[in-house]
Amino acid sequence: MIKLFKVKEKQREIAENANGRAPVKKQSAGELRLHKDINELNLPTTTAITFPNGKDDLMNFEVSIRPGEGYYLGGTFVFTFHVPPIYPHEAPKVKCKTKVYHPNIDMEGNVCLNILREDWKPVLNINTIIYGLHHLFTEPNHEDPLNSDAAAVLRDNPKMFEANVRRAMAGGYVGQYYFPRCV
């Protein structure tokens, strides 16, 4: 029975190609859900989403965040999103392209956000992740760090942490790491 359906599908594709139309690419369940999530985005005014590979590649996009308050006020931080085909059953892979002095983002751009790992549930969506990233910039968390040096400075000396963030965002060294300008 299944083979019969495959034969019918193949015949339909051949007929469509004969009519001069391109074959229709079927969208995966993950692509359909992502399309819905993107259409329903309620982004803050300080956030933008772009599709560097064009609108045909919804599964890979970038989100720019420009915090309106906190230590990172005025900086622009770009995150890449790679959405797996089995989304929403698996969380998107998110990396920070902008090198940033932050306790929850390491020097390779890995992001420590619980909803991207152990707390991910299929009811969550792209909007939730973006608001989670915003929260990291308004309330950095020194208790669950990826960058333990930045976390220790935030915990022990918030004024020094603020000075280090400003120096990094303006383009300069903090410790042994150079940070390109992002303001």
C-alpha cells in the first residue's frame, strides 16, 4: 500500500514538471512551526531579525539585540539561530556572533540560557528565546556562568564589572581578550 502512494507521488511530480512548474518542496513539521513562530513574533523595538541566506532558508537566521537598559546599554549583539528539522521537539542552536564580556556567554559565543538546554519544552518558541536573550543583557547571572572570570567580577565587584563591560563594548582588552567595538 505504501509503495502505491510513492508511485502516485512520483507521477504527480512528473506531471507538474511536464507542465513547466517546478516541483513543490514539502516543508517539514519543524519548518511549518518555525514559519508560524516567525509570523507571530512580537519583537521589542530594540530587536531585529534577518535572514542572511534569504527567506527560502527560514531554519537559519540572525537576531540583533540592542539593550535599552543595564550594563550593555547601547551595544549591538548579533545571535545566529540554527533551527533543527525536528523543532520544536529540539531547541534551536543559538550562538553569539558578537564577542562580548558576559558571564553567560563564553568567548566562542556559546550561550548559557536554561531554555536552550535542560528547560526546553516544545511549547516554547523563538519569541521566548529572544526575550530570554534580552533578559541576559538586563540581568546577567553570575550563578550559572560560562565565563567564570566575568561572573566572579560581577559577583565581587559590580563597579569593576561595569567598567570592564564598557571597555569591551568600546573596543579594547579585558584581561587577555580583545573585544571589537560593538557600540
